[in-house]
Amino acid sequence: MSLDTLHVEQVVQGIKSREFSIEEYISQIFERIEKVEPKINALVTLNKEEGLNRARRLDKKIREGKQSGPLAGVAFSIKDNICTKGMKTTCASKMLESYVPAYDATVIKRLMTADAIIIGKANLDEFAMGSTTEFSRYGPTRNPWDISRVSGGSSGGSAASVAALECTASLGSDTGGSVRCPASFCSAVGLKPTYGLVSRFGLVSYANSLEQIGPVGRTVSDVVSVLNVIAGSDENDHTTTTNDSKPTYLLKERNGLRVGLVTEFIKGADSAVSKVIYKAVDTLEKQDCNCEEVSLPSVQYALASYYTIATAEASSNLARYDNIRYGFDMNPEGYEWNSYFARARSNFGEEAKRRIIVGSYVLSSGYYGKYYMKAHQARSLLKHEMENLFQRYDVLIGPTMPILPFKIGERIDDPLKMYLVDIDTVVANLTGMPAISVPAGFAESLPVGLQIIADQFAEQTLLDVAYSFEQAAKVQRSPDL
Amino acid sequence: MTTIATKIGLEIHCQLTGVKSKLFCRCSSDYRGKAPNTNICPICAGLPGTLPLLNKKTVEFAAMISLALGCKLPDEIAFYRKNYFYPDLPKNFQLTQYNAYNITSIGVNGKLEYISSKDARIRRVQLEEDPGRLVYASGNMDTSVYVLIDYNRAGVPLVEIVTEPDFIDPKEVRMFLDKITSIIEHLEVCDTKLEGSVRCDANVSVDGGNKVEIKNISSFADVEKALRYEITRQRTMTSREIQVRSETRHWDDARKVTKESRTKEEEQDYRYFPEPDIPMVVLGSEFVSFIKQSMPELPDKRKERFMSDYGLSDHIAKVIIGNKELADFFESAIAVYLSPKEIANWIVTDLMSFIDERTKKEEEEEKEHSLFAGLKVGPEHIADLARLVDQNMINRATAKQILGQTVRTGEMPSALAKKMQANRIDDVSVLTQAVQSVFDMEQAAVQDARVNTNVANFLLGKVMKITKGKADPKIVLEMIQKKLKED
Amino acid sequence: MVVTIEEVKHLGWLAKLEMSDAELQRYTTQIEDIVNYLNKLDTIPLEQVEPIMLKKKFSELRKDTPETFEDRVLGTAYMKDGFVKGPRMV
């Protein structure tokens, strides 16, 4: 049996009922990795030895009849900007080339308590800044559906490894669409939770007021299983909500909901993409959902607001990388401190440098009111508009990406052109609302994702619609690799 | 001669040594004496992925300071990032507070009366974190080929107090700083005797000229010196019609001068913005009353209480509350034996002179430690002494003698008194005999005494001599006067 | 709206980023494009829009209980007597 094609609950059940051992399953996973990894380059670090050891330990635990966690044995890839104690965490940057964290991120602690297994660290755009994983020091991650094309980003490695069956689920991070974009491009399910639902302790900060760690899986069910383990308040993160210390989400269908198709999103998409989305609308209507086109005028400010806030926060978050306490090998003796800092930091990639400069620009003396404050006003406007819409609709939908996955190298020399692909996804980060991308179908043999957005902390509604759609649409899951 | 108007403003940094953990992490805030980089964690070392966790107690303490300085507390407070690079800054930004866009610091617009009818306005009070420490390998910045960095202090909580430029001479500044010290000590938020726990930067302008900032003053004691030097420097320049430049100067403690900072080629820009990882902290409507309730008694209130409850004079009360240790000593002593005026007197006169004597000896080393260090006297000793005097067991002269010994050896005054057999003779028969002997010996004086009452003291002296000072002078004098009338 | 090379150079100094002349040229044009795009924010109608602020109650802040972090924190090989070695100061 191809254990690498199983979903989370199937793995958990299979192990519980002794259909196969964890070691068997993990071994198959590593075989699969060996086979496809040279083609897609989704993983930065492999955790083979420890992964197999842990598998054996867990098998023993289960044989002895001891209690095991809800994700016992499940193979995860972890985006390489999430801290894993004892395992290199590079953020795909030279600046963290030899960095081994002294602590586990909260989400990792929770996965470990649930008895999950980490098979490796997933590739990303450097410091999560990008939409294609082309800005990685380790080379781009290729789309498993067409390896001449991008996998999306910045969590390209997470989505590609899941789509290519190198793992059963993954954790990525989403600042402006970084979980949903690659999920859409790779035909996977990717969720950005409500801001504050999942702890960011241990997530290397890019833009702290916008980002969340999110699960990636092949099905909505996978995403629900993982969310139930990682969600909930954390005393180590002041921005997590204290309302619900351990929320639980159910996997269920729900029909007859009110759905709003955002005009600005659908009209801004390529026709190949919008065709698939309109078909998705039909599918939803067949589920008794009432779909209407609705306008969200403030979308016109969304990208400008996003890039102002994200670059501003990034310019400050990346300041700590001066190579003094951690980083890469460069002897400080012989340097005067300003020169050392500047020389060490010249090892950031282009996109990272650009964002640091833009961020410093928008925060610089005299510009605070013009950019940063206005960007926050735009956030407010957008939020009020969407909250109003959520009085009339249960969810808002649209294409996750306005275009199909493009060729590697196509947009890399035009930063602004690259930024424009985020137009549909940044809205959810700016407002802190939850959003998910589910496979909607294919156009020109390339994946198209449907994005569903709900009001803050309305994850259950979001997941209900996603699941209902998924069950009705029945989109193929795995590429031929 | 035209008076040259001097304007001085202060920026005081006070470590909250009274809290147990750092401002944004759980590391101990007590870093002194620890081996380098042994008092750190991923948060204060600025490791990737870490988030600041605001210490509740620091907000309480900072609020107490704000209230004590008459400030207004906002309903919500926020933290800002001050972005700049420096090797002692683990994140290359400092978490602090900032009021340019909205009032978000813990206190604003306060006022403190530091001399009678002289107020200094407090612009703001804010919380911020201390950076790490740089040490130079060769002991000197200019000759070290590398710098050594210790992050133990990074993240220790500081309260910054900024005043308006309301001071017109260094003496006023000194008095203000004394008052601040007294308040901080009474609030128990900072132990000002610890090295580096309180620092003060100053800014000064002369005759409407440009303002000069003076940094790197390491103790309150040096502030006056630095200011005097700088004012002289500015006045000299003004008298020679040279314009004083607006700049930041460093106080060189070794040479006792202010020095120009090395010129920077570019202009710094801190790019302040609100810290996204710390939400706005809502203090709540009950907050101010909660703080007021749990705050230790402020020195001024304590002085008022000493005057009303214990009948101390304004002058004596002022001296006692001038130092919290002294005031605590006083209250402990009267708890043992309730004789406030007597005890206060002993403290303010004799005890203080012992303290001053010892302090003078140590001036060279400028060590700041407990007021009573080196003296073996505690509140129970003074209480005991006061009781002996009140009950007429010893006279004042003897009491002073005993105190001197107690301070050196720590022996209880009543034990010493017994040893010295200093208990007065109040046996009437013994005293009558003594008086009779003197009357017999000093017949001429006795005649004089019948006319001039003052001479009775001469006779008293003679009786004291015979009894070797052990007679109770009060009783003896009564006897002498009675006897004079009789014959 | 022009972003000059001088401005980018100054920002590079502020952000401690060493850039080659070629990089400076390239970035300046790209950044100018980006900043021009960000100027869209000027078109927002200036009504009284309150920025969204996350709030936290004073009672929910961290308790003042100290804890020692047991594991090794610093990752540099360049240390001396427990201090971190850094480049020299001026």
C-alpha cells in the first residue's frame, strides 16, 4: 500500500489499528523523498535519522499500550522559518546559515506532544519574503505539477512537499498569502488562521502584525486535524487571544450558506482562472449556497497598505541579523563595528535588501504620516467594509491567485510585478481574518485555488464551506512525479 | 552685571531593581556580579522568533513613580521601537515608549516640589529596556582590537524621568535629585545604592543659547560637577562671543570635563513605530486607585504623619525622612519604646554625627552603602537608651557616653549602664549626707546661695563631685534649695 | 516623485547594508517604482478612521516570576572568557 498517499486521519487510524507500523510508513516517506526531491527541491534539511528513531520509539509506545497523541506518527515538513530545537533553521538565508535554535516554537512543542514526526525543514523565500520561493538561497522549489514552473511562495516547500507526497501535512507561515498562494499553485489546502489564534512564538518574524502559522494538507480534513493541535492561546505570545485556550474544530458539511463573490478579485483574474472559479460558484450553488457578486472597494489600497506595513516591520525585524550572536562564520576581529555590520548584512539576498530599504524609507523621519499611518487607516477601512459584508454573507470567495503558476524566472526581475500577484490574499492578513485556499480545479493542466474568507474567529464556518465544496468538487490530489 | 539665564533639564534613568525578572523576559533582573552571558535567554539575547513578554510588576512600579511625581496616567499604554544599530543592543532596536503621535507612556505632565515653593515640571515618565554592556579588551576603547559584549543587563527594566528645563543652577538640580532618590527609596522600586542603578543625563543652555546635552554621567553625585563645568564652558564661550553649538557631549569622569562626541558623518533617524508584538495595555478605571492603595508611603506624607502623630517638629521630621533608612530606623525604634521626640532627638543629633564622621572617612572611596554600615547600633539600642533617659536612670552626659560605646560594640545601653554603675543614687539618706557634707565644707558659698539662687548650681556641682557623678542632679538640687530655705 | 541614489545610500547606512554601485543603481530604480505605487495611499479619503489596535488587559500581563534558561543561548564561536567578541568600537 502506498502509505505516502494517506491523509492524516487515515495514517492515525492505520497506525492505531496496527495495519502498518509508523516505521513502515516513515520509511516509505523517506523513499518517496529520495525519489522526487531532486525534481522539486522542496526540503532544505532532512531529519531522516531522528525521524526514523522517533518512529521506532513511538511504535514501541503504542505496542506497550500507552496513550498516544492525536497526530501519532504523522509525517510533517516544517517551513524553515519556524524554530526547531536542535535542528538547523536557516530561513533560506546566508544570515542564518549555521543557526540551530535553542528552543522549539510553541507549534512544534504542540506537534511533539501530539506525537507527530518532523521529516525535514521546508524551503521558502528568504525570511518568508516572496511569492514564488525563488528568493531562496537553496534555489527555487519547483511546482510538482510542472517542474518548469514556480510552486508559489513563500511557503513553496511546504505546499510542494505535501502535494508531492513527501509528507502528510506541513506547517507554513502566511504574511501576505504565503500559505494560500503555494497551496493554490500546488493544488493543496492551505489555511491562514485568524490573527492571534495560533502562537507566533518561534516563528522568525517578517511582519509581526500580519502573519500567522498555518497548516497545509491535501484535504480539508488534514487541515482541521492539525489546526486542532496547534491553535489556542499561548502565554509566550501576547498577541494570541485569551478568549479560548483550546478551541476545537469539527469536520462537517454545511449547506445553504450565503456566499459573496468579490468583484474586484474575480474581475482582476486571468480568464483561465476566472473560468474555474465561476465553475466553483456553480458547485457551491448546487450545495444550496446563495452566491452573489459583491464589491469590496477598499481592495484598491490593499497592496499598497500591505507592502508599507510589511516592509516597515521587516526592516526592523531583520535588524537583529548582525552576525554577532548567531549567523554564519565571519571573524569580527580586524573590523570596525559599522563596517562589520554592513559587510555581514550584505549577505542578505536581493529581495530582502530591497524590502529593508523600502521599509526604512516609509518609516523615516517625515514619512510616518504619509505611509505608515495611512496604511493603517487603509487596514481599518478594509476591516469595516468586510465586517459589514459579513453581516450579509457567511463567507467571501474569489480566486486565491489572479494568475496560473508561471515559469520560473518570469517575474523575478520586476519586483513590483511580483508584488501584484498578492492582490487577492493580502486582504485577509490586513484584517486579521481567516482565509483558506482549496483546490478548485485545473486550467491548462495547472492548479487553480478557490479562496474562502470568513470573519474573525469564524474558522468553523470557513471550514464548513471549504469541506462542503471539497466534497462536491472532487478535485484530483496528486501530480505524476 | 547682567545675569546670564541658565536653563537645565534632566533625563533620569532608574533601574527597577525592586522587580525580580527583566522587563520582557523571565530572566532575573539581578545581573550584578554574575559571570558574563549567564543571565540571558533567547528573548533578551534577541534570538530569531522570540517575542517580548511584558512584566506586570514593572508597569505597577512605573505607575507608582508617575503618581509620586504628580503625573497623569493614560488609560492605555503602548511600547515603541527605537531603531538603531549598536553592539550592546541585541535586537538593534530598543523597546521604549514614545509620545509624539499619541500619549502612550506611563505618565505625563507631572510636577514635583523639591524645595519649599519651588516646583520642577515633569514632562514624562516611561518604561524602557537597558542594553547590554560593552567591555574593552585592553580596558580602553581606542586601543582594543575587538569589543567584549555581555548581555546579562540587556532587558533589565528602566524608568526614564524627563523634566522640563526648569532648573536654573546645579544646586537646585542636586536638591531635586536628592528628593527623587528619597521618593524612589520610599517606593521601594529601586535600590539607589547599587552601582549604576540611577543615571542622569542633563541638558543645559546659557543665556538663550543652544542647548547642549551631557551624557555618560555615572552617578547623581557627578551631575553637579558636570553641570558646573559645562556652564562655565558655555559662559566662557559666550563672553568671547563664540557661539555655543547644539551638540551632545560626554562627561569624562577621569578628567572631570565634558568632551565633544566623535562627529557622526550621517544623521541618525530612529524610525519609531509601535511594537506589534505588544498590544496596547488597557490599565482600566480601577488602576489608579489600585496603585495608590498598594503604594508605600511617600516621604512627604510620612513627614506629615510624623509631625501630627508624634509631635515632631518640622525640622526634625524633615531630617528623618530625608533618608528612608533613617525614617525606617525611627519607626522601628518607637515600636520598641514609644517616646518619639526623645528618640528623634537622639537620632538627629548624636547618631547622625556618628554617621557623618564615618562617611567623611570614606569620602575618598565614595562608597555608597547602607547608612548604618560600620555602626553596630540598631533601633532597639536607641529605644533602650531613650527609656533609660526618660526614666531618669542616667543623665544626658552619661547617655552620650554610652551611645558612643554602643555604636562601636553593639552592646545594649542598659547593659552598659549597669556595668558603669551609672545608675544614679536616688537613695535619700545617701544624698542627704552628701548635701550635708557640702554645706559643711562650703559655708561661704552657702551664704551666697541664700542671696543668689544661681550659686545653688555650684553647690550641686560639688555634690556631684563627691558622689562621682552618680547622684541624681534633679533630686539633689531640690534638696539644696529646700535646705537653703530652711536655715 | 523621485527617489535618489543618495537617499538609498543613506537608508543603506541607517540599515547597515553594504551595497555595490551596481546594486545601488538597480535598487534605486526598483524602489522608486515601489514607492510610487505606495503613493496610492494618498488617495484614501481622509475621514476619521481609527486604526485597529490590538488590546490587552493589564491583568493578563506576565507575572514577575524569574526563571533561568538552562540551555546554551549564544551560537557564535567567537567568545572570550564568556563574553561575546565583537568588532572594535570607535
